[in-house]
Amino acid sequence: MDRKALLTFAEDIIAGAIPDVKNYKALAAIPDKDVFTLMPGADMIRDFYFGREIHICTICNGKSGRCTEDCAFCSQSVFSKTDIPIYPLMARDKLQQGALYAAESPINRYSIVTSGKRLSKREVEDITEAIAELDHNKINFCVSLGILDQNDLKVLKEAGVSMYHHNLETSQSYFNQICSTHTYQERLDTVKAAKEAGLSVCAGGVFGIGERDEQVLELALALSELDVDSVPINFLIPIKGTRLENCRELTPLRCLKIIALFRYVLPNKDIIICGGRKANLRELHPLMFYAGASGIMTGNYLTTKGQTLQQDLEMIEQLNLTVRKK
């Protein structure tokens, strides 16, 4: 498709048309070097649904390391040989500390993230109690606690958690190249259980781990079918000691293409750019919004450094965008 056809395609999506998969495949096949033909339509779609407002979230690494799963990109896996901090679930006041800061800032959502396939019942209760004590009028709460059952998810919702985060990580056709200790179906089931418990769902993946263009599209289509509410996009930062320590496939143009493709497939869903955004987008970092992103994760990530809130607020202001109101 040329630029004019892509703008017409974007207009059709805004008008409510449901594109044929073959049209999405044509988008996915556009070379990375031609990403700037994709971006005007993606920006048009983002602007229609989200205007000039940018969602900001932040996370707390509430429990770090010793994860039993073998995800190839993850520094917290026991199968990796890294020097990351290792500690059990934080004490209640430590879990609350980041929320208290976020509540007095422009940040929209605070999330507690923990390592491991799932937390114990006791640990879920500890997090539930920590969140229940906080002011839910000042900040929205999300958690990412692994593969939980519906009872745990309902308890979290009752405590004031409004969103559950659980990435699919990659496409179903590529998943067994990345992880062998649990199944893709377990991830799908967790997303569905969270929705059935009445929680909004944040689910996305990590890119630059060896996936092909068609597998990027496959993941986007799977998330669309699941009707998730928010889609985090992470770009791999290869960490020494992980299986993917030498995987360096991403370029700034490829990152922008992935964001744009996701915006066309998921027009009315928040697309949040998270881990690895500055390291991989480099000088093109601010263009993520014009590729279709409607949000960012600010601050540090799980085991890697991110941008400060002040840096992100300055970037948003310089682009004549605004932070979404809580």
C-alpha cells in the first residue's frame, strides 16, 4: 500500500470497518525502511480515539528473581546466570511507597509486579492488604502476579485492583521457542479468568526475540480477539546471562513499525511503550507517539533502568501532548 491507500485504510478503521486479515498481512510485509508511510495513518487512529492525551503508568518490582520459568529473555529466571537483585515479596510499606509517590504525581496507574509462575495464597493476601489500605481516588491500581486462579483475581478486585497485567509475550506459533516450563494456553486462560473476574486486562509482549513479521501480527490479532484493554509493548534489552544475550535484531525503524502495526490492529486500545523503549528507539524515541502509542511506562523497569518521570513529562510537553487525567 502507498501512503494514500494507508490513510484511506486508517479512515475506514475509524469509521468502524473490520479489515480483512490479508490487509493486515500487507501492512506487516511493509519493509522497516518504509515505516514512515505507515505512521500518518497510525497517528490518525491514535488521535481519533485518544486525542492529545498520553497515559502514564509505573511499576514496583515487588519480588525479584528465582523464577522457576525458563523464558529466554528474562534475567529473573533461575535458568539465567545474571547478577540482578534477588529478594522475597517486599514488606507492605515498601509495596505502598511507590503508590504514595504516584498518587501525588501525574502518573495514572501504579502496578505491583512479582517474579515467578504465580504467587502463593499468602503472598496474594499480603498484596491485597497493602492495596486495600491506599487511597483509590488518587491512583489506579494494577498487579502482575503470574498465573492466578479466579478466586485470587476476585479478591484482588474487591481490594481495589482495577487491572490485571499478564503478557502473552509472543505469538502462539513462536512461544515454545521462548518458554518450555508452561504453556501458551495457561497464559490465555489467565487473561480470560481476569476478564471473567471483572478486571480490565493489560496484555502484550516483548519484541526483538527472534519473531518474524507475521508473528508480530499474529500476537496483535490474538490480543484483539481477547479484547484486552491495554497493550504493553516491550523491546528486548539483551541481558548477559540470558539465552538471548546476543540477540540484537531491533532497529529504531523496526520498533516504530511494530507500534504502528499494533495501532492498526487494535485501534481503540491503549498501546503502552514499556521496557527498552529509549535503548531501542534511540534518537527516534519521541516518534513512538506518532507511530500510534497512547501511553508509556515511566521510571525503572523490572531489572533495567528507564527514564525518569521528569524526563518523560518534558518530552510529552515538548511534543505538545498532555498527560491523561486520572
